[in-house]
Amino acid sequence: MVPAAYTLSFQRTWKYLNPQFLGHSFLVPSMGLTAVKQTNISSPTSLVSIQPVNISKYLYFYGFLSAMFLAELILILLGWFVLRREGQHLRGAWPAEAGYEMITNHFRRYTYRELVAATGKFKDELGRGASGIVYRGILKDNRAIAVKKLGDINQGGEEFQHELSVIGRIYHMNLVRVWGFCSDGPHRMLISEYVENGSLDKILFGVGGSEVLIEWMQRFGIALGVARGLVYLHHECLEWVIHCDVKPENILLDNNFEAKIADFGLAKLLSRGGSNLNASRIQGTRGYLAPEWVSSLPITAKVDVYSFGVVLLELLKGARISDMEKNEDEEVEMVLGRTVRTLKENLQLDGADQSWVPGFIDARLRGEFNYLQARTMIKLAVSCLEEDRSKRPTMENVVQVLVSVDEVSSATVMGGAA
């Protein structure tokens, strides 16, 4: 029989062993005790039973906790590393920036060599303007692209990257999709989708010998599409954008004659710092410039509303404002002002005589247009062309008015007859 003191000491030692694994019970050798077969040892003074403990359960449990902790630690360190690396990307100077590969999934950096190959050494020119020259190209994945070589861009790295990040996040069906940029050495380019039918001016005004006639419903759809695109830029995208150069040359048409606004955001890219600082005060095109461009008033989204009003009149007339009954020494602004005054007078007398509406519409349509839509567009154009910008509607208001007559009867009038 084992004394009680020895039994208790033995149990404290034994509880860290697994009797089932060893197959026997052991007493501590230093006590001069030998192994015995029984697993329960008792004494008259103390009944202490030795309960075997499964060590493997403890090993599995604590091993699992350790593995979970280690995995979580690795994920935290990995996330910290990625965020730190991205932060360094965005803070890096533009000329030295080497890892600015992608701002969004659809906006990436192209090398100059890639674009030389895609454009055949820039041989297929699509057009040119104040912001640069545009070339057509084909990427390796057979996507058709338009490559715009930008003019003088002298912004600092962070500033230019910010502008590009804004453009890269903009997506709307009535805006040309920008796919990326190039910044190799002195080369600064924007890469966008290629829009099949080219710019509105070529078809509407017959530039380049085009003989395609834009039908009435297509013209109305173009007006509504441009208005929706401007609403997105002014009110809905993450950082509001003022286009500053809305005109037919910057409105592209796809295969279905859906309108897509081009060059949005370039006013910001080209107006900050460097040689463009002074020129940025007058960023648009004569004939489409709001009066505040030549005044000391701050530039707001209402300058785009004014330009849209001019585009509306040109869609209706099928001709440039500058070509409308222009005297030899008359400035385009004077022609526009006289046209607006005449239309205002006609709208006020509309109840007495409605024959003026067909007289203003493009004669090539041969009277095939919707009278209600035409009159609504004329009234909108006049309100957009108010000299006092506070009287001009927002582009949201414009869209609401156009949508209200979008689904009217498709019946047309001939020569003003109801």
C-alpha cells in the first residue's frame, strides 16, 4: 500500500503522462517505487484516482489555434505591404514612375513602343485640335483605338496622376471610354476606344465630302445622349468635370448614331501649370464660348450648358451658326445673338403663327420631323443661350425636358402642316 503523501505526489506527476499510450502506470523512481499494473491507487486515508489525460487532444487544439494565428498574421502583413506599395505608387513623381500600371481594371499604362506598333508609326490621322492630334490604331488583342498625342503637359507628377485617375474612373454610355495613357519620356498620350462614325461635324456639316444625312430621330437621340453625358460629368461622377469645349468635333457617333462625348477632362489636364496656364482662361472654341469666358466671372458648369445650346441649334439647322445668314464683316457671336433674339420673338408669337418652326429646320429633312420635339429643342436652346448664366437650366433640367417628349408619337409633319 502506498502512503497518501506519495500517492498525491505521484498523481501530480502522472497527470502529464498518458497511461493508455504507455500501457502501464508508473511510480516516480526517485521515491524508490516500482511500476504497478493497477491504474487506481488508494489508501485508507486518501482516495486518489489517476485519470489518464489524452495529450493528442491538447496538441491538436493548441496547434490549430497557432496555425490560425499565424495565417491571420500573414494576411495582415501582406495587406499592409500591398497598401504601402500602392501608396508609394501614387506619391511617386510622374517622370520616374515605373509601376503605375493600372488605375482601374480597364485603365492601364501603355509604352510608347506599343503605340508606335499599334498606329503603324502614327500614320492614320483621324483629326487634330487645340489639345493634340488623334491617330487610329489596332492593339494586339485586335481592339481599335484612338491615340491622342497631347500638347504641352507640364503638371507635376501627383497632379497629372490625379487627373488621369479621374478620367480612368469615368464610365458612361454617352462618354468615350478612355482605356489608358502613355508617359514615356516626353511623350504624353491618351488611349481611348475608336468610335466608328467619327465626329458629328463631319456628318452633320458634310465635312470631308460626307453625304450621309442624319434623320430626325437620330438628331433627337444625339441631343439627348449628349445631355445625359454632360449630366454625368457635372453631377454624377466621383469628381465633377466641366468639359469646357462642347462642340460637334468633340461629339462622336457609333454605328447606331449614339452620341459619345470626347475630350472630357482634357480642360483640366491642359489648364494646370506650365505654358497652358494663361491660355486656360479661354479653353473653348469661338462660337461655342459662354460670355463669362471673356469676363472675370468664375467658370462653372453653365459654360457647358451654353455650348450645348449652340450644338442644339446646329442639330436643328444642319449648319454651323457661323454659316447662318452671316454678313461679310459680322462676327460669329453677333450671328448667334441675332438668331437667338429671332427665335425668342417667334416663340412668343407661337400661338398666332407656327410656320416659322419648319422654316428653321434643316431643309434636307424635307419636313420629316416631329413638331413637338423640334419646338421643345428650340425653346431649350434659347434658354441655354441666356447671357445671364443664372437663367440657364442645368443639364439635369435639360434631360428632363427632352425625356418628356422622347416617347411622343413618331408622326411627322410635312412643311409645317399638322
